[in-house]
Amino acid sequence: MTPTKPQAFIRPLSRQRFASFVITLILAMGGLPVHGANENLKIPNLGASSSSLFSAEYEYQLGRAWLRIFRSQVETVDDPLLFDYLENLIFKLVTHSELQDRRIDLVVVDNPTINAFAVPGGVIGIHNGLLLHAQTEDELATVIAHEIAHLSQRHFSRRVEFASKQQPLTLAAMLAGFVLMATAGSDVGLATITAAQAAAQDSALRYSRGNEAEADRVAMQTIVDAGLDPHAASDMFERMLQASRYATGSRIPEFLRTHPLSENRIADTQNRARQYPKQIRSAKLDYQLMRARVVHHLADTPEEAVELFTKELSGSPRSTAAARYGLVLALTDAGRADEAALELDSIWAAKPNQLEYIVADARIDMARNEPHKAAEKLAARLRLRPGNHPLTMVYAEALMNDQQAHVAEEVLVEQSKRRPGDPYLWYLLAEVQGLSGNIIGLHQSRAEYFILKGILDEAEKQLRYALKLVTDDYTTGAKINQRLRDVADMREMLES
């Protein structure tokens, strides 16, 4: 079976501590002294207004701190296939962008609304619901390229610098208001927290028409340089604007609240796109498969997903293969593995090396209680694609289900060196270490999971549990003590 997220272990920060952290973040970004801040991260005194108020390294560290806290407050998606796809798309766009510091971290929010955001320091967030509304990869790419443009143009830094000179008290009060709104715990709290975007990128930045126009222009150049369709931007904007016309109150797409659209802005985008030839692009299978995964994930039950994809196949789907793939996922989760296998056979022959189909086949084997078969197939695939993250993760799950926890542990330990920032990897590693009897390793892996989730009290507890079990292993003890110091530094930043 697929391990579930350890919700029982997760205890989010209190609203007061979360608000305290974000206010500290605001003050630090505004150039005001913050007690206990790392001396290496002091804001430089830059005289010219054309320079950034604070360094890229400072932004990077604050962005990582924000990401840990954000993960403790919202539901995120642990889907290696979706994550891998989005990371590759972002990397493609970043390499064709003006972004200098290309250390990017992705967070996928489990939320059906239309939204994407960028946080200073290179954090890009995408609601999985965005894939429901973007009909093509090019449309999705235009939204992501826009967020990358905000980062590359250092809009946040420039805006805070301007505001600190013009009306610092008003800005601080406004941002503090967004902190309170983000932690109010209402039905729309999740969307509000996302909109806050480190409590600084909403009204203080996003409603700047100049920044939005600049981001549109820079993003379109990125799209063109990446070989994608620049006309997709206006198509996506039109669709979002149309959605807003039928929405009221809190139903207005979150992206439109933080990125206001107008007829003039869409017209400007269309005029800019006309400089380039219109491309006729077929529906890219990789993207349509990801959309199917999101539809399946967001359905209330597997049976509902089966109905959705069956209905889609009875009509005129954008991609028949993707709709059938979605049906495979739904049937598998509904306990109808034999039917799922037949559906998979109908599309697999045309794309025998399609990663999504390979993983789906392994999941069918596990649903049939044949994890050994899945593990053998995946091992053969990994010899051809060593280190592939989605394959590695499902391979570890198959090994664990096949009572080969020791082998699964070896696989995941090696993968953790490649992807140390993946919370789900550390959670799964802790699971297999528990089964293999490596209790010290279990506590260390749980600690890494909790650190990435911003739950530092639990991380410290796990590290102290591990330290008590260490006897004559000096190296392991030293590593645990260093990690305890790291956690203490993180907590000092949050609570100062």
C-alpha cells in the first residue's frame, strides 16, 4: 500500500507564533534590526536606489524559512510524478529567463483554486487546481513565467525599498493586517495564507501596475525563448477573466486578486504576442497526463473519478490517452485492478517508455498484492534511468510492501542525498527504517521531515530520542548534535 501522510504527528504552529514569525520577516525585509538574526545575513547598506535593499542571499534564507512555515500551515501535494513534471517545466523556463539566482524550490498546494505565486528567495508555489484551468502546457507555462519574472526583476525588494522611504509605518501596518487575515482560521484561511505570500507580496507588490506590466513583458520573452507559444498568455488571461465574471465574493480566482486583470492588460498581451507567429501545437501528452492526475486527486472518491473519466471518454476529450490514463488511476484506487490493467494496455503500446504508465503498472501490481512483481519491473527500469525520482519512490514503496525494508532503506538513503528537500522522501524513509529496525535512523528521518514542515519542536524531540540511543558511535552523535544546533538557530529566527 502507499503510505499516508503522518497527520497525527503534525502540529502546526500556533497562530500567534506564525504571526510573530511573519512580522519578524517583514521587519527583517524592511531593513529594521531583528534580535538574534544571523550575523552573516545582515542587510547591506546599499546607497543607490537602483540596487536591491537587501542581498539575494538574504532573500534566499528568508524564503526557505517562509517555506518551512508555509508547509506547516497548508496541505501540500506529495506526488513525485507531478512534482517532477513541474520542476522540469520550471527549470526549462528559468534557464531562458533573466533570473540570476536559480536556486528554486517548488511547493505544490493541494487546493482546487486558480493560483500560483513566487516568494522572494526563489520559492515558487503552484495550486494543483491551476492545472484544471490551464488547458495546455503553454498556458500553464505563461503563469509560471510571470512568477519567475517577479523574481528576476526583484520586484519585492524594489517595492519594499520604495515603501520604506515613502511610508514605512503604513506599510508595516498593512502587512501586519495580512498576517492576521492569514491566520484567522476561517473557511478561506488556506487561500488567504497563500495570497499573503510571505505577508508581503499582496497589496504591497501585486497591485503595482508597473510591476505587473513588466512581469508580463519579461515573461513573454521567456516563453518565446523557451520555444513555447506566446499567444497562450492572452488565452489564459481571457479564461481567468471570464471565470471572474461569473464569480462573486470569495469565489473570485485567487490569482486575479493578487494579479488584477483588465481589458487593457489583455489587449497589451495580445498586441505583444502578435509580434510572433501563431503556433499550432498539439496537446502535449505529458501535460495532459498531469491534468488527469490532478482531476483524479481532487475527486472526492475513486468512484467519482471513475465516473468523471468515463464521461469524458464518452465525449470529445482533449486527449483520449490522458482520459484513459485517469481512468486507470481511478479504477486502481477503487480496487478494480483487473479493469485498470486492461485500460492501461490500451494506451501503453503507443508509448512503452512513458513514465506515468510504468508507475501505473507498478501500482496495479501492488493493488493485486504482487509487490515483488512491481519491484522487479521497477528495478529493471531504474537500471536504464538511475536516480529517476518518481521511479525510485514507487520502487521503495514496492520493496517495503514486499517485506524488503532493508533494501528500501538503502534506496531512499541514496535518494535523500539527491533530494534532501523532499518532505515525503524523509517520511517514507522513516517508515522503512522503522520496519528494518533502524530506530536511530527513524528518529533522524522524522526530524528531517518535521524540519521541512516547519514543526521544529517535534524535530527537536526526534533528534533527542535518537541521541539517547547513540552509544559509542561518535560520528552519528556529532551529526545529531549539529542538527540540534541547526534547529535551535531556526527557532531563534522564528521566535526573535
